[in-house]
Amino acid sequence: MENMPKETPPTILVVDDDDGVRKVLTRWVTEMGYAVFAAGDALTALDLMRQYRVDVALCDIRMPGHDGIWLIEQIGRIHPDVAIVLATGLMEMDPMVTLRPGVVGYVVKPFNRDELGRVVKRGLSERKRLERECRRGSRMLSAALLDDLVVPTE
């Protein structure tokens, strides 16, 4: 039993331009037992995602520069298997945002640790589903490419 490798905890990326909010979210997520990376803007978040595996991205919507909507579009394009949870001060979210691929939920600020825990858990279960879909899609794509390569002999 001693030689068994330790399971790596899921990784959550916290993206918020407010330093205080980012620190609190990072602390809460760490206390929940997850690995955490934090970014103060969308470009830093994408850089971190290029370097490290991320399971769930917890993204603020309103940020200077590239906002959270721009970021979820990039994540969906580059990392379609990452679950995205939106954090917003808006009481209602536009369905055009919440129904985007990869977005699994949102929390309204101010939210508490329990709400955050629930939405992160939902994100992790959705991450598994998104990962399966991406694998299935790449297998289907590979099979389609092979079909095009096979030339009938008759």
C-alpha cells in the first residue's frame, strides 16, 4: 500500500480581477482539498491552462481587458473538456452566456463556501462527461478520416 501513487486532486482555476475575491476563492477551494491556480485576468488564465491541466475554471464575467465571456469562448475552443463555472454580480444571466458549450453553472456574488462547493462538484462531474465526449468525438473523427483513406478495390 505504501508504494501506491497518490491520486492527484482535481485542479480548479480561479479567474477574478479583484485581488481580495481571488484570494478568498483560492483559500476556500484549497480548503476543499483541490489544487488551485489563480489568475487576475483572462490572458494569464489561458497561459496557466497551456501549462497545467485544469478540471474546472471558475471565471468572473466582468474583468478589464478581455472579459469572462471572451475567456469562456477561448476555453471552449482550446480546452473543450474543461468545465466552466461563472461567477457574477448579476442576479440574472443571459442564456446566450450560460448555454455556451462547457458552461456548467454560475454563482451570484456574494456567495458562500457551500454554494461554491456545490458548483465546483457539479463542474467536476461535468468535466468527466465533457472529457468522454471529447474522446468519443476524436474517435469518431479518426474513424471518419480512416473511412476516407480506405479505397474500395472493386
